[in-house]
Amino acid sequence: MGIVAPPGSSLVQEKPMLDTAFVTGSPNWLDLGSPDTDAAAAFYGAVLGWQFESAGPQAGGYGFFRIDGKTVAALGPLTGEGARSAWMVHFKTEDIEETVSAVTAGGGSVRAQPLDVMGEGRLAQVTDPQGAEFALWQPGRTAGLDLTSAPGALLWVELHVPDPVADITFYRGLFGWRSQDMETPGMTYRVLSVRDGDQQAASFGGAAPLGDGAGGGVERPRWVPYFHATDVDSVVTSATAHGGSVLMPAADVPDVGRIAWLADPFGAVFALLRPDPRM
């Protein structure tokens, strides 16, 4: 196992990597599907310091992970037959029907058609042409997460697929994303930005080729969330003590920071990043 898909020096910028001023194509929601929501809530509470709050009996077991009362992610039970525990990154759209049509036109597929979520927004579940699953969120009362880029919160998302160039073309058709190539040892990493504003300041994630050892040997296309960790090594230790596993050990990446890849007790993959203090 080695470091794969380091975000790279283009992350060194004055703005937070992600903020909550969500625009079209921004990651604006994140949730976890788990076969045991109580155990998952306990794991992430112990490891990342999150508090879990149920959305109520009408929500079917769905609820929110919070830090100081601010939502940083959400959690719900697995519902699909044969579904595996995984983190699901949601991207903002202003017109979910139009974006779903663009998904199918671009060679992707729709797992769940748009539906209203109790007035909070509209949700659709889709898959890109190379098999990476993601979701669409059209805001209603809920614009998205309350907190990003702070300790314990989401600060970067990363796409791992066999052909990043082709997949970026697909996402550009949905959201107008831009990409910037960055050469790293053994691969080209592509930094992703929303369509408007300074390209570096508007970056929110990256894309990397899925190859031997990518993601610590996890070999299926996916979006991976990175959470801000002020002490990556201690979080890794806590995760293993609470039943998680290490997919990529903590390591320093020049001009980026210290990163690690983990899986929770049910196999959901996530990553940690302590940004370089010079950022």
C-alpha cells in the first residue's frame, strides 16, 4: 500500500478547501448508509467526536452527525437489496430533473428518481459511467451541511475511477466542473473546481486513476470523503481500537499535509487529512 491520489500543492490556498456557500456542483451533503446505525454512530462518535441526533420517527432511522450542534454528515440504514455500507457524496443542483436527464445522456444510470424530502430538498441517487455512486441534492429548506473544513468536518472529496479524464468529461456535462492536471509520482492527479471563480480558490476535490493498490487495495470506483483531523495518527489509533481498519497508514504528503485512509467496522471507506500548517 502506498499513498495514492494526494490532493497536491494546488490545495495550498487561503480559503477553506470547502465552504458552505454552496454553488452548482459543490459537495453540499454527505451521508452514510450502515447495516447497524447504532454501532456506526458509536464508532464515529468515539473516533471523530460526532454527536448523533435522530431526525425523528418519520425519518425511518435517518439522523444527523453534529459538532457543537452543526451538521457535518448524516446516517441512515441500508435500504437496497445487497447494498454495502458506504459514504455517499451529494452534489448541489438547481434543477434535479435536468441533471438526472444529463446523467443518463452522459452514460450514467439512475438508482433512485428525484423525490421530495419533507420539504428540506429534492434527492436523487445516481451512478457515473464508470460505476462511482453519488447523489444529487436540490436545496429546499436545507441548503446542505452546516460545517465544513473545520476539525472533524468534511474538507475534500476524491474520485477514484479507471479513466478519470473520461469521467471528468461526464461531470463537466452535469455541473460545468473544471479540472487542472498535476503530475505526482507515478500518476496524474486532477484537481476539480466548480465552474465559476478563480480555479484554485474554487477547488473542492480531485480525481485519480483506480489502479493496483489504489485506496489501500480497495479496487472499486468510488467517491471518498476526507475529514479534517488535527492529529491523524491519534484518529487512526482510535479507529482501530473501535473496530475500524487501516487501508493506508498515516503519511506526510509534501505541500498537502498528513493523510490516511480508513474503513469503519462495516467497510465504509473514508480518509483523514491534517492540512499542512503553512496552508
